[in-house]
Amino acid sequence: MTTQLEHYLKLWNLSDPQPLAQTVTSDLYTVMYEGERVVLKLLSEVGEEERVGAIALRHWGGCGAVRLIHSDDNAHLMEYADGENLDGWVKRGDDAASTEVIVGVIEQLHSVQTKPPEGLYPLNRWFRDLFAKAEEDKRAGINSIYQRGAEVARALLVDPREVRVLHGDIHHENIRRSARGWLAFDPKGLVGERTYDTANTLCNLIYRGNQFSPAENEARLLESATILAQRLGIERGRILTYTFAYCCLSAAWSLQVPEMMPTEDMAAETLKIAALVEPYVQL
């Protein structure tokens, strides 16, 4: 048992720690707390986004997301959603149904309209890596899709609509069934136009470690965008425009994470979706 784990078991009166998962940013355990099995997340030195995500969880208060029970700069104690993830639905061919579930979760998250708390990432900061890549290409005399994506992002960010606290990483593996229904977890903790939370869900499945990539199917992408637009009351063109900007941002991020897979390959996969979406951009 690590010193950090032992410290929080005593601090929050926890028992029966069971390893759950390990990531670059945290070690996760299930533990018993007041007769309930919950999740203890111990943050690593590079867990800044996890700390900001806790601000969002506290803001939502369990509405559409797991409840945050306790937290400090080094650990979070949260509700445990122990059911299935949504990615299995897509693999079974229930893609439209999984999008409906995601819509319901987004609706709940965005229904909390109290003033956003301090400490969240504004979207103009979140897009900084795309802006940097676009500027790099401009200096090199390259007329790239990153430059077009940055131009679209700037136009969107200067005219935000319906600002909300955003999850920032809505996808099928970050939504899980619980006794209270479908709940989101692992938010990035952003603040900005709510349309941003629809973009990631349209193209996230290319990041699975297999060949299942429905995001690269234009018909599937447009069908999902239509469901999101109709249910959330957002123009489909606005959703697809944000999706284009997001894809360019995601590709720019991919060039910086060589430990995940060859960076050029990962960026190229994401830019395939950007190319599908670009004709639908509306500014």
C-alpha cells in the first residue's frame, strides 16, 4: 500500500481499497465509504486537468455526472458508476441509440446554469495548440488545414452562444450506466459555448485500439449530428463547424503525444474526419 493511498484511507475514513485503473494522470481504486462502494482517484504530478475537472463535477452536483464527495489538490473521492460503457452499443450497431444517450447526458450537464466557477479552462485557451500549429505552418509558408481550422475556431470563439460549464471530453467511454442512470465522468473542466460538447462525440471512436472507426463514415457522422441538433436545439451547421475546428485541434494535439501511437498517423486519422466535415462549415 502506497503512502498516498494510506493517507487518504485515514483522512476520509475509507476501507477495502481495490485497484481499478491506472493512467498517466492518476491511480484509481474502489473503496468503501459510509457503506457505499465509491472511487478514489489519486492524482499524479501531471494531473492538472483532473484537478480542474473536479471543479466541473462540483458545479454539476451529480446532475448528469458522477457526484464528487471529497476532493483536494491530490485526490478525489467520487460516486462509482459500475455499469457498462456506451462503446459496446456502437460495436453492436446501436450507434443512433448511443447518441440519444449522449444527448440526454449533455442535456443534464448543460441544464445547470448557475454562474461558472473560477478555475475552469476557457475555450480560447483550450484551442491554443491549434493556434500555435497554424502559426508554425504560416511561418513555414504552408497553406494547411490547421490554418483553416484556426480561422474557423477564432470566428466561433469571438461569438459564443449559450455559454455553459463544459465536460470537454464527451465520448462513449466517458459515459457509464449507474443506479442513477447514465453518468459522465473524467471531465476536462471547460467553459464556453455548449456546442463544443457535441463535437468530440462525433469523432471519438477512431481512438480505440482497433479498426472500428465509424466516425470516418460521412453518413453516420451526419446522422449523429442531426440527432444532436434536433434534441439539443442547436443548428446542425453550427455543430459541424465546431466539429471541424475540434478535429483540427485534436490533430494538433496528436502531434505532441508520441507515446500513444505514431503521431503523424494519429493526426492523419483525425484529419480524415476534418476533411469530411469541412464542406459543411458555416460561419
